[in-house]
Amino acid sequence: MTAAAGGARHGSAAPLPRILLTSGEPAGIGPDLCVLAAQQPFPCDLTVAGDPELLAQRARLLGREVSIQPVMPATGAEPHRPGVLRVLAVAGGAGGTCGVPERRTASYVLEQLRRAAETCLAGACDALVTAPVHKAILNDAGQPFSGHTEFFAAVTGGDPVMMLATPGLRVALATTHVPLARVSEMLTAARLQRVTEVLYGELQQRIPRPRVLVCGLNPHAGEGGHLGREEIEVIAPVLEGLRRQGMDLLGPLPADSLFVPARLEQADAVLAMYHDQGLPVLKYRGFGRAVNITLGLPIIRTSVDHGTALDLAGTGRIDSGSLFYAIETAIAMVQARAAAGVP
């Protein structure tokens, strides 16, 4: 399989990518990751959406020297300086305890995401990178929230497809954060066609003729209808129609034998039918070096491949690899779109 994410590096005359990073759940490792990111020499304009007081507190707790500078995103880009954390200030995250999420901060978390998305929509930033949030505490606080993907779709009006990538493997999902019992009813022909078209179109921005391996839903891809008919009645007809349009799609294939090196080396992405069909394989292969990319939005959005890690917040024992990879991927995607002339 070709490289998981990214694009061509831009020349010196290309605009500096403007990256906006949300700090996520205040009791989790999101603020820690932002502090660590501030000390890295990323080739971009880097701004964090969050509470400046919270970020300063976390920097002190971690023993990191970071200069907090509240800013308003501007149309001009300023090169990131290691040790400086430019912050799009959102109040309400300070005052808590590491590892102890509180319902009172739910509105603060969602305000981060809303302001960040609107800032990118307004053209003041080129890409959005998100630190993890705590879905359960948001729902417990009465805020309906099934995930970043669905939230940003509502704010931006996009038609999102969730894809995770690590070097050598991309996995997109036909359905995302839904109970397993509902996957079959949600896997309609219209949905599968839309997801496949979004995935293929995004891949074509970097790969002239991508090849996608498509999983079946049932064991053994339905075993000719003996283990389920979704392959016969939904998946195969959709894929055949899209092949007639020129897409290189293989499937539906049994998921238990699809993720083998011989197959993956001949493809550019895998389309899984549900969350836990494809993502365990990807995370086993690349956890800590994987990135969540939301396709189909009017903005570029990447994220980490892990959760809030409440038990590690403020300890200094976290692995920042996934966040750094998410930032690097966002930079590369901005550069690739600029090189291709995509607005």
C-alpha cells in the first residue's frame, strides 16, 4: 500500500500552513499534548484553541517552559517558534483536577470545537487538528455528541467520511459511531455509494488511479448468502455501478483475509463496513503513529488515534507521537492541496 497520508512538500515560495489545534478534554492529556507541541519546530503557523490559564497550569505541572500568547487568528501566517504557544482563548477549562472530568466543562469543550471549525471556515486557518474529548462526560452533561466527525459535519455542512491512516495503511469506514446492532440497517446503497465516492475522490487528489479494497459485512463476505445477504443485495451492486464509472474497487472481500500484506501492497486504501472491523487492525499496526482524517468536509481536519488517557494527564508519561503525526499530516495536506490548486 502506498504511503498513508500527506503530499508533496512545498517550495519556499508557498504560503506557510496555518494549523489550529484544539486542546480537547481539560482533565485529559489534550492540554499536555498542546504544551509538548509548542516546543516542537513544526514548519507552520500553530495556534491552540483553549483556556490560556489551563494551558499555563499544565505547562507548570509538566515543568515545561512555554510562553502563552493569546491571539486572534489573522489572515497572515506567523512561523511557529518553539517554546511559544499562541492561543485562541476559550474560557472555562481551568480550575479542575487532572484525570477527573467534570460536567461543567462540557460547554467549554464544545465551544472550542465550534470556534475552531468556524475559524477554518472563515479562512483564518488552513487546517484543524483535534486533541481527544471525553464523549461520555459530554453526554452525561446533556450535550448530544457522538464524535468529532458528526459534530463538524453539523457545523460545516460537510458530508464526512472517517478515515484512519498510518504509514502503509489507510482504512475508511462506511459507518462510524453507531451500535453494532444498527450497522446493517444503516448500510444502505445510497450511503455506501456516497462514502465510496468521497473516499475515492479524496484519494485522487494525491493518487492518479487509486485502488480500494472493500470489506464485506458478514463473515466470509456472506458465504454466498448463507451468512447474510448484505453483500449480494447492497455492497456488490454498488461496487459494480461505481466500477462502470471507472473506479478501481475490489470486493466485497472477507475482512478476515483482506488485511494481509500481499493484498495491502497492491492497494491504496481499505473501506471497512463498521468501526471495529477495520480500526483494530490499523491501530495494532500503527498505534502512536496513526492519524484520524475526516474526508468530505469543506475544511481539512485530522486528529489523534487515541482517547483522553485520564490516568496519564499531568504525569509527563504520555506518547505524543500520534498528535505530532496528525499535525504533520495536516501540514502535508495543506501543501498538497495548494500544489494541486485545490481551494
